[in-house]
Amino acid sequence: MTEKTFAFVVYPGLTPMDLVGPLQVINTFAETAPDVRVAVVGETLDVVGTDTPLRLAPSHTFADLPAPSWLLVPGGGAPTLQAMADPTLMAYLRKAAATAEFVCSVCTGSLLLGEAGLLDGRKATTHWMFRDLLRAFGAEPVAQRWVEDGPVITGAGVAAGIDLALYLVGKLGGPAAQRLVQFGLEYDPQPPLGPLDWSQAPAAELRPFTERTVRDGLAGVPQLRDKLLAHL
């Protein structure tokens, strides 16, 4: 039996739920799939901070797993945009994507895929506040929970990573595995306010935050900063 690895990428300042939500789903699936191994990869094994007080430690380095079978990149705020200028991270994403069966992202992790050149000509999504920025990378923004276009699967904001991961379980193990994982995690979302009413999205109120995130995250990379600001 040939073992396959699902690698989850970490970098400083990411949003933990973007990573931990889908990681829990895939790890639960792997417990019943002996040919699937789960890894968390970073440039080094050093603990990295997130955009919460939680800190994360990778299980492997990029060098340890240069060619994972599947790859998922989480997002975040300004630190994620800063990571777009990290040549080591960008090189890893490009190299891993060259052989991976699926390359996935959650939230603004899709902007990292875009900067790595993996979204050109593809449909993609991300957090709704940053969705239009996908055009800067030649992608077609789509307002969906997740979007599959070839080997690239992008998820919307934060909690969408759980849904994307369950979709992946279905692709990898079929409906029975998908159902088993969903029941195992007791995933049955019932938010207090019910489903989001997208006609009430506070776009105008949050636009200054989006612009500030781009300016702060790419303060040292003016060419890329201006490229993204042109699409806000």
C-alpha cells in the first residue's frame, strides 16, 4: 500500500481556524484510511504565532515533504499578505503544486496561491471581503462556499474550511467516509442568528479594514500593494 500525505502549511500570523478546522476533518478521515498520512509543514520546526494567542508547531519542514499528495494553505489578515513576499514559501507552493493531486486554500490562503501563479485563468473564491483581489492574479472570483477548478480547490472565509475538507473527504473516500467523519465530529452547524443573509453583508463598514489590511500587509512591497488596491 502506497502512503499518501496531506500537508497543511503554516506560516507566521495565519488564522488558526483556517488550518485547524480542515485539519481535524482530514485527520479524522485518516484514522480510518491507513494509506493517508497527515502532516503540518513549515519552513522550520519552530513554533509560529497566529493572529490569536495560540501558537502552532509544524510536524515537518518543507524540505521533509517537498511533494505531498495534497496541500492546503490557510489564510489570515495582514501577515498572510506579508507571506506573499516570502520567497521560500512561494517556492514551496509552486514546487508542491507541480505534483499534488489537489492544492487547496481556505480564506485568503487563495491569495498566496494566486501570488504563486496557481490561479491564473481559474475560478476561485476567498473571504468575501477580499474576493475581488483574486482578479489581480488572473482568477475569476466566484461567490461560493468552495470552488473547484482543475486541481485547485479554494474555500471561502474561515469556517468554510470545514465544508471544503468534508467535500475533499467525499472525493477521497466516498459518501460513506464523508458521512462517518461528519458524524464523528458532530458537525451540524446551527448558528444563533441562522444562515448569513448576504444582502446584509456590511461591505461599506468593512471596506476600510480591507484596505488597511492590504496596506499594512504589503507596506514593504509597494508594487504588489498597489496591484491589489487597484481591485478594491
